[in-house]
Amino acid sequence: MSKKVVAVVGATGVVGRQMMETLEKRNFPLARLVPLASERSRGKTVSFKGETIPVEVLSDKSFEGIDIALFSAGGGTSRKYASAAVASGAVVIDNSSAFRMDPDVPLVVPEVNADALKSHKGIIANPNCSTTQMVVVLKPLHDAARIRRVVVSTYQAVSGAGIAAITELEEQTRALLAGESYAPRIFPHQIAFNCLPQIPQSDAFLDNGYTSEEMKMVDETRKILGDESIAVTATTVRVPVINGHSESINVQTEKKLSAAEARDILSKAPGVVVQDNPAEQLYPIAPCATGKYDTFVGRIREDISHESALDMWVVSDNLLKGAALNTVQIAEALLA
Ligand code: 25A
Ligand code: L14
């Protein structure tokens, strides 16, 4: 297999760093790594495979000789630079929300819809973190019993909002424990010892009362599963967890599935690990999912309020399967 020149746009962000670590850990066939970031990162370096590589400031000219460009610097940066990357001959795998719902852009979770990759025209979108971990669990249930409706509530870690958000939770927690005050900078309200039903931090609320994060879960889930008939409603909540998103998911199916059948189906699903033993208080939790590639599911039970529905608890590393890992998996699938 020929080795590829790979650029990481947003290389100094939380997701960009995980992208480089994942490329290294999975031994991606790399000819060269080109870390790119904004002016703010001028002079910084990244370490990759024991080497120190200077971060370059992103411009339209950054993409000469690049085969694959992994973008994670926000939607604005992707909208501004993705076309330059494609014009230079690179395939863009974009982690922002910029192109996800574009009908010409495949939105891919390799375990679920790798086939969609075939139709790409230079840009491939990586879904929202909360959507990704949900669809790896929904897909095998949909194949077995046809999903009619999904009701999901998320418990999302602060790492999804970047480095400054992690710092805010840590510093605010310390300050409040010490009896000091700490004004929110990133989050709209106190995040330490609190839950906020608002993601993202700004321009979150849409005319229908949902947040953009909630509507991403609705729209992206249907696009990835390729079925507009699936009804989805979501409430997305920021919780004082550093890393690892948790989700409470209720799934109504056309064909009734018992909890045992669902456990059996999910235990054979790619990228999914069933952790479900109430007798031993075994269920997925964020600290255990952190650093792992899989999506963990437990608390699988039949919904007592409905004749054909299941409840479950789904946890994954939002920076890995939710972002960097899925992006690298897409790149791997392109090579295969
Ligand atoms: O718009 P979206 O799609 O909703 O995405 C919004 C943001 O969400 C994160 C990611 O932030 C993205 O910017 N994100 C996206 N998808 C995600 C996912 N699936 C996700 N998070 C979790 N899961 P991030 O913090 O991870 O990464 C930011 C990186 O992007 C670089 N960047 C930003 N604008 C850029 C750019 N690179 C090139 N051109 C641009 N115009 C950014 O680099 C970072 O690498 P940087 O150079 O701007 O910042 C490097 C250092 O500066 C600090 N810093 C960041 N912001 C500020 C700052 N310092 C001062 N003031 C600031 N405002 C950082 O700590 C870093 O050390
Ligand atoms: O759409 O702030 O990929 O936790 C990922 C990070 C949405 C917001 C996306 C967060 C963003 C999310």
C-alpha cells in the first residue's frame, strides 16, 4: 500500500492531537504528517513517532502534495479551506458540522455505512460525536427489528468544547471547593457541580426550541441510517465530566425485541461492547470508556411503558469514536 501525506488542520486542539495519536497508534501508512493550525499556534510543535514537527500556519497553499486532510478546527475553518484542499488534490475528512447535511457529502461511520464513501466528491464528513456513538448501537437493532422512534438524552463531557472548556471545569471545581468564586468564560453558566441543557455554548437555540446539537442528532442519525422515516427526539446536556459522553436511549422498534435478543445482537455488532451485568453493578461509565475505541452499552431493558421498545445506556470516548478515531477509520476505509 502506498504511503500517504496527511495534514491535520487544528493540530493543537483536543481533537487534532487525538487524530495524530490515533494515526500513530494504528500505524496508518504515512509518508509524512503535516500539522496545521491558526496564527495562535505559530512556533508550536507536535511530537509524532518520537519526532518533533513544527506546526504550520494554515493557508490556501498548505495543501500542495497532501493526499488526505483531516479537518478539526471548527465549521468556519472548514468552509474557508476545504475547497482549497480538494482543489489541490487532497481528500478532506471533515470533523466539523460544515458539510454534514450537504447531499453531495457522505456522512460516514464505517461500521454503519462505509458504502456511502464510494460516492464522495473530495469531502467526507465525520458526524457529531453524540450521533456517532448512538448510530453504532442503533444500526444492528434497526437491521434486526426496524427502528420507528428514538428518544435520547445525552450527558456530554466538557472535552467536546475544547481545551479551554476542560480548563474551566478543572479551575472552577477547585475554586468552588476552596470557597472562591469563578466566573464562567466558556460555558453560559457554572459547569462545576451542575448540568446545563445547552450545547453548544453560543447560538445554541433554534426557532423550534431545540438546540443545534439536538437537531444534529435528529438529522445526522437519519442520514447515516439512510432512513428518513425514523423519528428522533433529543435533549443534549453538558455535565461536569472531563471526557466520555453518556446517553440514555429509548428505542421503539417495529418488531418486538426482548432485552436478551438485543444483548445478543449488540454483542456481535462491530465497534460495540456489551457491559451489562446488574448483579455486579456492571454498566458503561465514562472513565472506563476514555481511551478506548469501542462504544459501550448496558442497562439494556424492555420499556415497561411500551409494547415494543428498549431502554439502554451508551457510553463512548467523544474525542475518539466521537471524533478522531472515526476520522482515521474513514481514512483507513478509503485506502482499503
Ligand atoms: O464549528 P464546529 O464544527 O461546531 O466545531 C467547533 C470546535 O469544536 C471542536 C474544535 O475545537 C472546533 O474548533 N470540535 C470539532 N469537532 C469536534 C468533535 N467531534 C470538536 N470537539 C470535540 N469533538 P478544538 O479546541 O478541539 O480545536 C481547535 C483547533 O482548531 C484550530 N483552529 C481554530 N481556528 C483555526 C484553527 N486552525 C487553523 N485556522 C483557523 N482559523 C485551533 O488552533 C485548534 O488547534 P489554534 O492555533 O487556534 O489554537 C491553538 C492554541 O490556542 C489556544 N486557543 C484556542 N482558542 C483560543 C486560544 N487561545 C486564546 N484565545 C482563543 N480564543 C488553544 O488552547 C491551543 O493551545
Ligand atoms: O458538531 O461542544 O461536532 O461537545 C462537537 C463538539 C458540536 C459541539 C460537533 C461539544 C461539535 C460538541
